[in-house]
Amino acid sequence: MASVATLLTGATENTGFKGIAGRFDRRNLLSFGVGIQGTMAFVRTDTGAGVQATLDSGVVPVDPAMPGLLQRLLSHAASPDEAGQFRILWQERVRRMLVDHADDPRLVRLATLNDRPDA
């Protein structure tokens, strides 16, 4: 999830873009364990206004074959065909999240962040 946040915002822990002429530094803007209620929060550095996002991936059901295939993969017992089937099912679930449920308010919920986690 941190990689997704970095892709969306450019924020990093202590690596990344150092800015231009003292501006636009994206380092030290990604924090962990800050006590939010959601899955992740986004806070403006200029105003302190923020939002917390909560992901409920259970809104998009898992194909019934996936748990068994995952166990076989993790135990190194899956055949190449089973591994391929798992990849297809995984990508199909991701597609359903991003396309079929793009406007589903249950998948991602946003709430105003009243208190800054670093305040």
C-alpha cells in the first residue's frame, strides 16, 4: 500500500525526490504507525486538511478457487498451470475492483481527518 501512496502522491519515507531549489521535496512525507482509523490518510502539508481512506476489498468476492490455489503456491505444490490460473483469477479480481466497482462507495470510503496524526 505504501508503494501505491508513493505513486499517487510522490511522498516517500526518506528516499525519493529531493526537490528543486528547496521546493517540492517529497522525502519524509510518508509515515507509518500514526494511529489513524482508516487504511491510510492523506494530509496536505500547507493547510493540515486531510482525509482518511478505508479499503474494504471484501466488497469484491474472491473466486472460490483462489484460496486453494494460493495454498498450493505457498507450499510450492502448484503446477505451472495452477500458478497461471491463480494469476488470471488475481488479475480479474483487480480488474473488477478498478473497473466494475470504480464507483462503488463500499469499496473505498473517505472520511475527513479531523486531527492531524503528527499534530
